[in-house]
Amino acid sequence: MHGVVSVAGSFVVDTQQYLKLGRPRRSLFYILLIGVISSVVLFSWVRDWEQQRVQVSFEAMAASYIAAIDSEISRHQEAISSVANFHQSLDEANRAAFHAFAAAVLLEHRDMQALEWVPRVLHVDREEYELKARQAGFDGFRFTERNATGSLVLASKRDEYFPVYYVAPYESNERALGFDLASDPVRRAALMQARDSGEIVVSGRIRLVQDDNSDQYSYLMFKPVYSGALPVTVETRRVQLQGYALGVFKFGEFIDEALHDSSHDSLDLWIYDQVDPTVKELLYFRENTKEEKVLSRISSSVTGNEMVLEFVLNQNGRSWQFIFKPSVRFLNELSSERGWLVLVVGMVMTLFAIIFLYRRERYTQMIEQNSRLLAQERNESEQRYLQLFESNNDALFVVEINEESGPGKFIDVNEAMCQRLGYSKEELLQMTPVDINIPSMEAELQACVADVLAHKGHLFETVHIARDGREISVEINIRVLGGNNDSLFIGCARDVTQRRKAHAAQIEAKEWEMEKLSSALEQTADSIMITDRYGVIEYVNPAFEQITGFSRAEASGKTPAIIKSGRNSSEEYKRLWRTIMQGEVYRNVLINRKKDGSLYYEEKTISPLKDSDGNITHFISSGKDITERMQTEERLHHLAYHDILTDLPNRVLLVERISNAIKQSRGADHRCAVLFIDLDRFKNINDTLGHGVGDLLLQAVPERLLSCVRERDTVARFGGDEFALLLEKVPSSDAVAKVAAKLIEVLSKPYWVDNQELYLTASIGISLSPDDSSDANTLIKNADTAMYRAKDTGRNNYQFYSTDMGVRAFERLSLETSLRYAMARDEFELFYQPQIAMKSGEIVGAEALIRWHHPEQGLVAPDKFIPLLEDTGLIIDVGEWVINTACKQGSAVVKLTGNPFRMAINLSGKQFRDEKLIDIVRQAVEVHQFAVSLLDIEITETVLMQDDNVSLANISALKALGVQLSIDDFGTGYSSLSYLKRFPVDIIKIDRTFIRDLTSDSEDAAIVTAVIAMAHSLKLEVVAEGVENSAQVEFLRHYACDYLQGFFFSKPLPEKEFHQLLMSDKNGS
């Protein structure tokens, strides 16, 4: 700065000699002097401003470093918290689940060395933990610690250990597995701090066990995991501590990941751990040293002194000091030549000013020369005008217009105008613009003439009339001709007939589009509001009126503040306006207020509308009332842990409580018990009286269950007719047996539901902890197994679990598993038992009966696997296979014998409740070309009693299709003659229990004769099942039974043997 002033001063002194020059030249000298001084002063000011800009940029860049690192630490905390929450949600630690979950987390955190689970292990449990790890495949696993030389050795005996029990990834972290963190003072201090605070804690700098050779420091991030929710006091936290979710980070990789983008490579950085006010340890440094010396020289011109910034970041119990220095590259990138540019520009502008004054004299001389040239150019221009006027393809004309008389006669017209209108030039020169305009537009023409005179020109459209009467739409562009006469105008008449037609078509199309858009806005279920760019409401649709209660008249002219609830922050509204004023779409969920004062959640989208120039003219807002959805989400947590029908705890909550009860009973002199309850024959009530009555009955059960247990115990519903109880702190199995007996007594009392008296019994299975298991799910499974034993021993009793029950449960499960693959492996087969016509003695039909060829157990009895088909829901797919196979076989028999042949099929209640049943039957008879009238579908009386809409509709549709319908096992259920009248039944099948003793039991004989007589009176046919001897045949012949079926004629036969029986019967006849 002093040098610049000195130069300016010497320049002033040295120029004193020029004062003696003449006045014009002295003026130029003064201008030069002032320009130089001003440029030098401005140069000095710009240099100071640049120095301040570099300092501000340096501070902003350092702050961005801190923000990036702080953000990365927050991501680490979220990762560690997710691992902790994962462990807290598990019923029991699971190594495979941990590795799967940790792998997903590590994909999002590349700078993370490892994720670990560190349990709290008491000394008495040490051997158990080491054994489990070795059994999991980690041979030689043991609790380790470092000795004085740094080598890993067997951990010393202590009251509790904190070993690394799970680690992911395992590769490169093998040495850490089993390492007891409590053996290291730095790690132990962080462990204890995290345990007592309940918060995430960061350790001091350490060297990793698995990475002894690395020169990088690392740190650990701990999150304590307790049993249940976070304990309130420090003492309870120490007692309920389960372990730690642990993240391992190499400090260098962590900082490099946080600062990985190119915007964070401009500063030199040193990071220290402030151990105490007097001691700090270096954790990391990064220094840019690759710049060339020339850059250093350039940057030194920007700042003359060294810049240093210090920050302190407190995170999870650690205090990290950050020291920043600007790198040479950073200074070079911010360096600027603005000062020199200002100096140069000032000098150049001074020079230009001097040159300008000099050239001004020259300009006067040029004016005189240009005047002569303009006169010459005017003559040439007139010649060019005449050529353009005549050769132009558009109609051109010259006319005089004044305010008094309006437009006069044409002064000139070109050839194009003559050809368009069909007049000669002489004729047009005798006419005025009014003469060639259609009379109906005379008023518009006069208005346009006024605009022409007012603005010395105008652009408008009108219609000309040609000599032959044609109307020609034209666009007139008329301007004053120029010169001294401002009443002389030249006009261009362009034919726009086709353009007008196209424009009219576009308008019509746009009107149609607008009509559709308007209709859509009016009919959409979403709330629509349109405002101007200032937020004044111009339109609301009916959905807005319905949702808010404000009518269109009430909302118009107001602002959206009429639905403002005050529940959204002012910052959110600022963000809303900032977004839409930038031309972007705003989306969010807002809480708004209706006219009646009630609040509602609205999923809002606001879009700016722009004109052709890109300027925002309006805003359109669409909103969806999602209040119900938000309320539903609030209920999800409750629903996730409770049964919907009874509001009892569900399986998830019960398992959690069982796990807690097991932990509390360890080492104590009491047990916990799980009772699994199944309501006997509830399905019969549900199928007979309907699901509505069934649900009411289920809702009445919890009150009785709760009356038998203590407040601390848990009553849960597993679904269907299954309930479970958790009895905590029970002294003995006898006490549990007393509760079970009380439950059976209470549950067997009558229920009054829907004006009906109903009766239930219960089968109860019991398992105890720790006798039967110390795992919640295993306890439930064992209780379930014991419950099935209770059902097998006659129901309405309770059974304690024993180990032999598990074998039978496994056999049932194995059979069920095999059943799921049976159809795919083609293990099912239909057997056919013939039906004999009493009159002819010939085989006229057969009943299709399913058999299962198990690959290991051989032929499985139907009563063993058909209930499993019902329970698993496989009955639908298997039933479809039976229908198709039976129809295919029936068609084959018809072709084989040449006679009609009736095929009977049994369908379950679930199949009748299948809405696709009719399509399955129709497709089967069509594909296999089997006459639908020959298909006989057997219905049990239970199905008829279900009285549900789908079953009844399917029965009617089957009859309409032409299928024959039979009542199977007639007389064994809740037989009612009203069913025979209500339903379109064709055949009654008398159950084998009445046929077996009809020749020796008078009651059975009376029932059979009554059924046959009743059926014939109703014009129904009768099939007798289970016919096994000739005496039964003669009895049934005497009473005119229509058809016979049983072992007397044939047992059920596979397809090939059945065909042989048919052919022998045919040949015999």
C-alpha cells in the first residue's frame, strides 16, 4: 500500500511540468491523473476484501469438515442402535441371525471394521458359553486377554467377562473372537460408562486385537442391551445388563469415509483425543504436500500470515480436538487477480476517456460526410421499395387515413392483391378499404382504424370480399409509411383462412380437454384447491368442501389459512413457500383443521402452474385425507402384540413374557408353566351355526380363563380355538394341575350365545420350565404336543408333557410334511367301489375314494391323512385333482362299456366354501368330455347346516349346472327333513351303521325302511352303503332300495382292476 501511494505521489510531482500546456491538453492531463489515483486506491481496497473472503471460506470449509464427521458419527450410532434393538427383539441369541443382520448393516457402513455382540458372562456360565461356541464350529474358542507382551492368552478368572461372542465379518476379525474386553483398562472404562449411563459410549484410542500390525488407531462404540426396557436406576442397569452391541472403527478409515468427496480435500487436518485438560493424544492427521512451489508463491500473495482454526467435538463421552490449516491448493483455488484487474481496468478506462474526447472532434467531421451518403442511399432505397412492393407474394397496399374522413381510396396496390380479390389495379384504386370489407364487420373496422391513428400502426384480422363473392380471412399489418406525411400508411394483407380453421379446431379441442379436466377435478376424491401466486383461493372442488366443511363460496377469496391448525411449525410453512416459489413441487403430510374445529391429517401436494414464459401464475394443491390411516398406524403396535377378536396377548407377546419368566426363575425355587388349550369340537359349532356365533363364543372364553389365574399370569390367544396360559412362579406341578382342573370345570359350563345354550369342553397340554425346556418356543411346542395327547385320550382333560409325546408329534409332523409333496410326486390314486342297480344287478356307477401311496409307509389310511388335508388347507388343491381324475375315469368307463356310468365324488365343507368350485367342476367335465348329469357330488349333512352364502350358492349352482347331488351318511348327523325340502337333492345314501345290523336290530330296520319310503315319496333315489351279506341284499330288495354298495359286491379297486371288474360284469350280463 505504501509503495502504491509513493508511486502516485511521484507521478503527481513529475507531472507539474505539464501544467504549462494549452487548455485542451491540460484537461486531458487532469483526467489521466484522476483516473490513475482512483485505480490505485480501488486496487488497495479490493486486496483487503479478498483477504477477508479467504478467511471466511476457510472457516466455512472447516465447519463443513466438522459437520461431515459429526454426521458420520451419527450414522455409526444408528447402526449400533439397530444391532442393539435387534438383539433386544430376539427371544434367544442366534449367531446366524446376527451375521445376516450385521451383513446388511455393514453394506451401508464401509468404514466399519466389524460389528460385534459382547454378552455379559458370569464366571459360572463361562464354560457353557465356550462350549456353545465350539459346538457352533469355532474350534479352540476360549475367553482370551493380552499379557504383558501383547500376546493373547487364556483370560484370567474374574466375576464377569465381556467376551466378543459374535463378530461380523468373521474374516480378518478371527483373533477378536473370545477376547474379553474387560481385561483392557481403556475398553473396560468405556464398558462401565455405557452400562451405567444406558447410552452409546465411545472408547479412547486403542490398537485392535485383530490388527496388531496396523499403524492406525481405532476406537470402539458401545451400546448396552438390557433385559426389557431401559432400567431407571444405575443399580438396576448393572443387574439387568445383557451385553453390548459393539462397532469397531479404524480412525483413519472412518475420517476418510466421512470426508470422501472432493469438497473435503482442501484443508490440512490434525485430530487429538483430549484425555484430560493437560494431556492429548494424536488420533489422525492429513496434510496436502503435493502442490508445486509456484502455487505457494501465488497463494502467499493472497494472505500474508498463517491461518489456523481449532474446534472441539464432544461425542459420547470423548472430547476430540480438530486443528485445521488451509492447504496451498486451497489458497490457490481462492486466489484472485481482481485487484490487478481493477487496476488495469481503471487505467484502460482512463485511456478510453482520453481517446473518446479526441475522437469527438473527429465525429463532427464524419456527420457531414454521412449526410451526403444518406441522400444517395435514400434514392437507392426508394428503388428497392418499388421492387419489393410489386414482387411480394402477400397483398400490399398504400392508403391515406385521417381522423375526419377515415380511410380514403387506395393510393397503391400490388399485383398480389389484385389477383386475390379479382379486381384490376385501376378498379382497386377507385375503392376504399371499406368497399372490400364485409358489411357485418364495419364497426370492428372503424375501431381498428382508430387504433391505427392512435398508435401509428396496428395488427388486426378482418374478412375481405372478392369480386366473385368469396370471403377471405386476412391478417392486416398496417404501419405509417414514414416521411413528413403521417397520414399515409402501408399495409400487408395476409391470407389466414387456413390458419383460422386450424385455430378454431384447436380451440374446440382445448375446450373439450378443459371440460374433461374440469369434470375430473369436480369428481376426484382428493381435495383440490387452486390459488393465485399470492395464495388467494380461486377454486375448490366438492371433495374439498366435503373434507373441510367449507363451501366454495366460503373459501373463494380467502387464503389456505382458513384450514390452518397451528399444529405445523412455522419453519415447515417457510419451506413450503420456498419450495413452490422456486418452481418445485412440495409434498408432505400436514395437520389441518376443518370448519367444525376437528383436526385431520392431509397428504398434501402443491404444484406451481407456469405460463408460456415460465412465470408462476397459480398454485394447484391436491390433498388426501389420511386421518384414518394415521390412526390405524397408531393401533398397529397394539395389534402387533394382541389378538384382534379377543384383545388378548398374541403369540409374540406371550413368547416374550415366557422368556422373561424363564430368566426370572433361573436359580430360584419356583417354576413357570405353559398351558396350551384347545376347545373341543369348536369347529362343529362354527360350521353349524356360522362364524358369527363362533366369534361370540370365542369372545366369551377369555373371561372364564382370566377368572382362573392370578393378575401376574398371562392369558393369550393363538388363533382359531387355541388359547395359551403362562403361570409364573408356581411352586410345583400339583399347583399347575389344580389350575388345569379348574379351567376344565369352568370351560365346560354352558354358554348363552345369540339366544342359544352352547356347550364346550377343552383339552389342555402342560409343559414346565426348566423341567421340559428353558426356551419359550420349545415350551409352547411341548405344551401343544401334550394337548394332542389330551385329545387322543378322550378330550376334556389335561396332560403333562413327557418325552415320548414328542416322538408322536414328530411322526404327525413328518406325515404332514410328506403330504405337502404327495401331489407333486404323484403319490395319490383313486380307488373305485362299484354301485349296483337293484333291479338289473348291473354295475351302473362307482364312488371315487382317494388313497395315498406313501414312499416309506406304504398305503396310508384315509382317516389318517384326510384330516391333515383339512387342517393344512391342501384339501382344495387335492379336491380339484380328485374331481378331474374322477371325470377323466368316468369318461373312460363310458367309452369302455358303451353305457352311461355315474361317478360319485365326496367333497369337504371347505371345498363347498371355495368360490372357484363351480369353475373347477365345469372345466373338468368339459375337458374330459364327461356328461355332467353322470357326475354325483356327495354332500354331508354338516355342509347343509353351515348355512353360509358361498356354500349355499355353490350347491344351487351345481344343481343348475346339471350335477346330481347326494346326501352322504344320511341319518348320522343332525338330520332334518327341512333340508330335503330346501335343497335340490337327488339321492340319499344310508350310512353303513344302519345297514350293518338291520337284519338283527329292529330299530335299524325301521330307520332304513322309513328312509327308503320317505325318499321315494319325495321322488328321491336311495343308495345303501356297507352291504356285506346276502341277507342285507334281500331285505333291501324287499323294500325297493334303488342301489347297493359294499364289500359284498366289491371292495374299492384301483383303476386297472376296476376296469377288469366292469368288463367281466358286462360279459357276464
